[in-house]
Amino acid sequence: DGGITQSPKYLFRKEGQNVTLSCEQNLNHDAMYWYRQDPGQGLRLIYYSQIVNDFQKGDIAEGYSVSREKKESFPLTVTSAQKNPTAFYLCASSSTSGRINEQFFGPGTRLTVL
Amino acid sequence: GENVEQHPSTLSVQEGDSAVIKCTYSDSASNYFPWYKQELGKRPQLIIDIRSNVGEKKDQRIAVTLNKTAKHFSLHITETQPEDSAVYFCAASKGGGSNYKLTFGKGTLLTVNP
């Protein structure tokens, strides 16, 4: 379970505010991912990064932004342009060497827009 | 892009019975198929995975089968126990090279009744 941390665990935001979710890993993984989880919707990919200073949009990137300035960190900003931001956000990381693709997940951040 | 369908969305079994969850995928280039278990309020954790060069893999009470021709794979849990109650997600990935991202199914809520 260790190796990936997310903070905060719970986050409350007023409408119109941007908010940044933290994700840190010490697994020396090159790839990192952000997912959004809503009831009955599974895990939907927001953004992913396979190397420092590079990232790609996932399936639901609108209203979100990311940065990857360090290998260990992949923060996600939920902007005021995201229409329905209340959800459970999960960060994950994986190795890109060899054929191993297992993604390790952080504990998640539950974001609630008031 | 890849599309993963998962059925059923909910499954209720009696303790000791078997449970089967099925997934289909659309991209014939996918070659890595993991299954994750997520307990309420917790992070998803990998329970078993299979690669396209094998048809079946077992780990104690859990097994996964893959039919590449039909593009479907299944999770089998035998002798279910109450602690097996959770949401289970299947996923698919092309793996290797620059294709590390996973596409998830929408999940199956498994309830094991004592």
C-alpha cells in the first residue's frame, strides 16, 4: 500500500475556485496517472504522464490541468471550468521498464464542491 | 480508443459459492488485463492479471481466463467469503512502448452473504 500518497484526504471547495490535489510517489516510477471515480462509472482517466515535463490528456481532461516538474510529483488542478467536480480522485503510478504495467494507487482525495 | 465492458454491475452470492465477472474489450492490440479489488472507501488493489500469451492464470481461490479470439476475459472466485465483498474492476492495456495507460470497466459490486 505504501509508496504513493495523496493529500488532502477530504477537500471542500466553493464554486468558482480552483483547487490543487497533491500526489507524490517514492517508487521511482516514470509513469503517473490521475483518475476520477464516480458511483457506477468506474475509473476514468483524466491525465497521464510517462516522463518528467511531458503529459497527455486522458478521456475526461476538460476542466483539469496537471504539471510534471519532478519525477515524484504529479499535482492535479481542478479549475472552475470543471462543471461537476465533486468526485473521488485517485492518483496512480507504474513502471515503464520491461513489460510490467501494474498500476499502484494512492488512497484518494474526496473533493466536494459546496 | 479501447472500450471495456464489464458485467454484471452487481452480483450477490452466498458464502461458499463461486462468483464470475466478465469483461469484453474492443482493441485487439490490448495484451495486458489486470483485475483490481476496491473495498469501500479504499484504494483499488491489483489481485490478479493476465497477459495475452496465456489463456488462464490461478492464484489460490482466484482465477482469470482470457479468450483473445472473442476478446473477453473473466474473473472467477471460488469458495467466496464475506471478505471478498468489494467492487471489482477489470482493465485492458496495450502495454509496453508508450502505451501504459489502462482502460477500466465500470466495476462489479460483489456482495457475499454469510
